[in-house]
Amino acid sequence: MSALTQLRTQTLARWQALSLREQNGVSVLGTLLAVLLLWSVAIAPALHTLRDSDNRRTQIGLQQAHMLALQNQAQALQARTPLSRDEALRNLQGLTPGAQIQLNVQGERVAVQLKAVPAPALANWLAQARTQAQALPVEAHLTRSQAATTATTSNAAVVWDGSLVLSLPNRGSTAK
């Protein structure tokens, strides 16, 4: 007699030894355990995936919109008319405010010194330098610091100090 057959015989003997009420209780308990196991293994993960699908779909839609905006921006940059070095330098100098951002031309590159430039102003200036002067950042050595926005408040704005090196277009000295 194998161990499995012996176990079966013992279990059946114990089952028959139980009263009808005990048999019903064990049956209900077994059914509840089976339902709980089915829920935790099959149904709960599927419901979680279903519940999370709307959030994921929204997130993917936002990523797609961002990627399409980047694609449009790249196509616009590719389609723009190339500037000569002199035009690019004039445009860059026209974008540059007074004492906070100072330019020093070094051949095909421009060294830029920054002194307490607010973060939004620096981001805007770099975007305009890229689009209007076709100047690209090559090197950056920046230090982030805090500067009080007004004398009466304790709020501080992020400002940048340091230097940048921008590359100018290398398309001759005059426009074609």
C-alpha cells in the first residue's frame, strides 16, 4: 500500500468520523479558502491591472504629446535658414542683457560669464540663443546659489553664477 493511498484512507476515515455539522463547517472553510486563493492568485492582480490602465494610458498619452512636441521642435530647427557666424554673433549680442550675462568672443566660440542670473532668465536666454543665434552650449561650469527675491520676504530664488562656452555656426563670416 503506497503512502498516498494510506493518506487517503486515513483522511476518509477522519471525514466519516466527523459529525454532519463538522463536515459542513470543514466544507464551508475549504470553499472559503479556495475562493480566497482564487482571488489572490487570479482576480486581484487582474483588477489591479484594469484599475491602473487608465492612469497608464493617460501617462503614455502625455509622453506621446511631449515626444511629438520635441519632434516638431527638431524639425523646425532643421528647417531654419542657416546663419553666418557674424549674424549669429549679432543676434547673440542682441539677446544678452547688461551686467548679469557678459560675452567674450573667442574664434568660433563665445565664453559667457554669468553673475547672479535667475534660473528662469538663464533657461529663456539659452533657448533664445539656440533658436535665434543658432549657438549651442559646449561647456558649462555653473554654481547654484540662493538670492533673496525682495528685502521684505524670506523667499529666495535660485540664481546661477559661472561660465558657459557656446559654439557659433561655422558657415563663413557673411550671409549667403
